[in-house]
Amino acid sequence: MSSELRKDPFSDGWIIVSPERSKKPTDFIQKTQELQNSGKKCPFCPGNEDETSVEIRSVGRPQNGSKSEWDLRVVANRFPALKIENSLVLKNLNRVHNQIGGVGAHEVIIESTKHDGELWSFSDEERYKILEVYRERVEDLYRDKRFVYVQIFRNFGEIAGASLVHPHSQLIAVPTIPKRAMEEIKASKHFWETYNNCLFCEKIYENKKINERIICETKNFIALEPFASRFPFETWVLPKNHSSNFSEIKSKDLAELSKILGETLTMLKNALNNPPYNLVIHTSPNSLHTKYENIENFFHWHIEIIPRLSSIAGFEWGTGFYINPVSPEEAAKFLLNSLVRN
Amino acid sequence: MSSELRKDPFSDGWIIVSPERSKKPTDFIQKTQELQNSGKKCPFCPGNEDETSVEIRSVGRPQNGSKSEWDLRVVANRFPALKIENSLVLKNLNRVHNQIGGVGAHEVIIESTKHDGELWSFSDEERYKILEVYRERVEDLYRDKRFVYVQIFRNFGEIAGASLVHPHSQLIAVPTIPKRAMEEIKASKHFWETYNNCLFCEKIYENKKINERIICETKNFIALEPFASRFPFETWVLPKNHSSNFSEIKSKDLAELSKILGETLTMLKNALNNPPYNLVIHTSPNSLHTKYENIENFFHWHIEIIPRLSSIAGFEWGTGFYINPVSPEEAAKFLLNSLVRN
């Protein structure tokens, strides 16, 4: 195919799909990397609980169990980007410079006792427990009126920003609606007002209609390569039934999500040889705060997985355009074929 | 200082300035790296002109000179993200999927015959010639109505996306106003309508008033670390006198720009040991196109330099927030002190 520009329906951005710049999807298969092993003791392994900051939650610790008996722990980040005790005061230093105290929460979810595990390698039940803790933490933090948005994210691999190998995810609660969330909210609000339908639901419908870009599907969930993928093999997982708030997900659906997420990550892992990636959950902001009426009608929570295979350079920083050398159609085919190969 | 959130006045974004996550600016000093030398012959060195694509412009070639006599060349990118011959037709595939043919231009500016040179190491006269070609290319491409915006950018170092060592910059002409340009235009339009002043001019004024975050100044230009810097040591160079269109810069000012740009890059190079960086020029869109009346009053062209010292991880992708571990005040002090040290 010749290169083309695709409009990102969730923002004001455009994507350049430019397959001519790269030869084939196989160019993105990663070299096998040894696990980083710094020789230092891992602060997330059982027995090293004193190396972590305050424990916020644990799962699987028996009553009267020792502190090193657990399946999963949530701890405060030792180097928090934001802190609960900071104050939420807007200072207008002048007409161009405005600041707020760095109020927020920054937590680490230690997903397992298995140092060498990964989100794809866990059993559906183990992954379910992790997702259950995500749900619980968002629900809990949204009780604090100051936290307008909770971003759950997972960095896998050094290139993707992970400084520790032991499987973990993080969350940061922030006192304003983040830019990217705001863009998605505005775009889906506009679409809803124009067409009286959810932008995300319609996106799922359009992909299913022509059965393109879909890599995995269950009764209630779908995993696909978005039409305007910013990155090679960018993958989204969405509930098929409209739902705006991830923390309201039912346990039955959470079990199904665990399954499709495991399958999706396994496909990426097999096809691209364990690529570094970022995973983020986009959900609706704290309802104690949001001024968007009817947001439950037009916003649709989802998971975005971004394999870190290409670098972001001056053009992308300068413009907000992304150049994607692999079309999502080709990426989906390659992922599906890898199922056959493995 | 404790962490704080700063509003980016040029977009809807926020920056978390979080100095507690890093110890000190010296943590960002780069390890000395050998120049990449793949053993292949450099396609940008004199004598290898056949290795490059179509020559669009050359500087310094004598009349009847051979093709390898030049000071500077502009060539088409061999793997163009966009192409002039593609067609500019908007296709609405459905209500969520829209595309345009990949029409545009993608050029490489080979800045010098010196394989081991760098933008900071060139003489003011050599750098002047490069800036002069930037000006000329923007002016020329803006004669084509299809090109709504020209992004000039420079990637230095592998981490910053440069695949070749030989000093070069690039430009891409695109058929829509890019997201980041649009954000700056909208924000500065809003500021102008509210306060009857240019947002950028006011930013310069506020920094000068308290003499903070400024790292370099000449009669008509200023280099500073923006209040809401997204990245450690993010540096902007701006004309002090209001001007919206880079390609209208007078030659006298271009000479002064060459000087301050050289000094600024030398400071970054000395302080951080030759860091990888991206440089972008933000100018106003093609006036044959823009629907913004009075844009010459409220938009202000400038150069953004982004040293690539920290990685972008899930939180940043998920939210559009940036976590900057070095405050711009501290960064400016460190850069100024490095002048004393060197």
C-alpha cells in the first residue's frame, strides 16, 4: 500500500501509515534479551518486604500470617511523582504561569511472588486477582474527592520504562483530568451529540462488520488494532457492551477480561518475541468531580497496549503526528498468523 | 522543593515537576559514546552523492562544479513518510474511520561535508547557511497550497531517532495542521483574545522580569527553560520581537539566531556531555490555508530543543502528563554553572 494519513477519531491528531518505510512486520521481532539481573536483591520478592514503602493492601495473606506471606501486594511508590499530603492550591503566579501542589497518589502493584513471571504467563486466576486489585484501587481512590483521575499503567522492559524486572504495575491518581483522557472525552462527547451513539461502540461495530483488524474476541470483549494506530502493533482491548467506568466491572466480566488479556499478550509475546510494552487503562474520571453530564453514555473504558518497537523522534515531538510503519491491518494478520506458527 | 503540577500554557496538558524522583541534574550527564560507525560508506559524505535520492537544492557548488563539490545539500528522503505525488482526497470510510492520501514532502538537509561535525561545532557562518536553507525550504514549500504545515526537525543521536551520524536535519510538509501546532495556535489565540497580548511575548516578559530560567540572551533572541518544561533541560529559543512566521526572518536576525543557537547547543553539550536531542521549529501554518485571522498577531515562532535524557513510559502515554524530575529553574542554573566549569 502507498502511505496515507488517518485521522485519530479520539483526538485532533493524525497518523501517517507509511509501510514503505519498513519492509515487513518481521522487522519488529525483538532480539532475545536476558532478564536484567543487577545482582541486587529484588525489593518485590517475598522476604524483602522491608525494602518497599508503606503497604496499602495485600491479597492472600492468612490471618496472623507473616508479612512475607502474600500473593499480591500494593505498596506506595518509594519515589512518588505525587503525594497524598501535598496541598491542592492553585497558584496563579502570573497570567502565563500556573501551578498546583503535587497532590496525588502513586502506588505500585506487586502482581505476584514469582520474580520471573509476566502478565501473559500467569494463570487466568492469577491475572484475575491483579485486575480485581486494579478495580478495587480505582474505586477506593475515587472516594477521595481530590483525585479526579486514576491512571493504571504497566511498563514491561527497560525500553518501556521499567526499572525492575519483578512483575508489577503502577497507578497514579492526579488532581486534574489528564490531557489524553480529556481528548477522548471531548471527541466521544462530540460524536455522541452528533450521531447519538458511542464512538467506541461504533468503532467496534465497524471493525466487526468487515472483520478487519480484530485479533481476539470473547463473548463480551474484543481485542483489535485501531484503524489509526499510532504505533506498530498498538492493541486495544474493549468491552463490547457499553461501559464507561472500569471500576464498575462485574466479577464475571473481570474473569473474561483476564482471559482475553492473557491471550492478547501471549499473541504479542509470541509474534514479536517478548517485546517491551506499556499498558494503560482508560476509564472515566471520578464522578464526584466530572462536569460532563451523561459521560456514562458516551465514554467507554478500554485498555491500550503499546509495544515499544519504534522510536519517537523530532517529527513526532514537533507535530503530535505519529508515523506508523506497519498498517494495523497488516499487524493484525501477522498476529493471527503467529497463532498458527506457534 | 516538593513536587508540583504546572500548567502547560500552550496546550491542555500538565507537567509534574518532581525533583524528589531524581537526585540532581548531574544524574543526567551522559556517558561518553563512541560515534556509531557501521563500517558502511556514509551516503551523506562528498563523493557518495549517488547514494542519496533526488537533489532538491545545493549550496556552494561552483558553476560547472562536479556533483561532489558542495557545502550543503537538500535531498529527498529515500524512505519518505509522505510523497508529493500522492493525492489529497479525503475518504470517509465510515463515521469513525477517515483517511487522506499520504501527500506531502520529506526532505533531508545534509548540513555539511564534515562527517564528524555537529550543529554546535559549526562556525556561525556555517550554521547561518543551514538556517538560511531552512528558511528557503519553508518559503518554497508554502507555495504549494497542499502543504499546510512544514515541520523542520533535527534528530541527534541514536536514542533521538537518528539513523546516520553525518550531520543532517529533515523536514516534512503535511497537508493538515498538526495537533501540537494546533494546540499552540488555539492556546495563543485564546490568550490574545483574553488579554490582547501574545502568549509567547508575555512568557518572555515574565521570565525576564524575575530573571529566571533564562540561559542565554542576545539583542533580539532569548533561550530559556520553559516554566512547564516537559523534559529535563527542555530549552526554547525565541525571537524577542513578536514574529509569527520563521520564513520571514531577516538575514541580519538569522545571523544572530545562528549565534545564540550555537551558544545554547554548546551549553547543553558541555553540561550534559553531548546528549541526544530533538530540535524542532514551530512556525505558523501556510497562510494560503490557515483560517485563523490575525494569526500573525498571536502566534510566535520558536525553536524547541528536547534532550532525550529520560524515557517516556505508560503513565505519560496514558495521560499526556509528563513527569519532569528536574525543575527548569534548577536546569537553568546547572547550564549557567557549566559555563563557569568549562
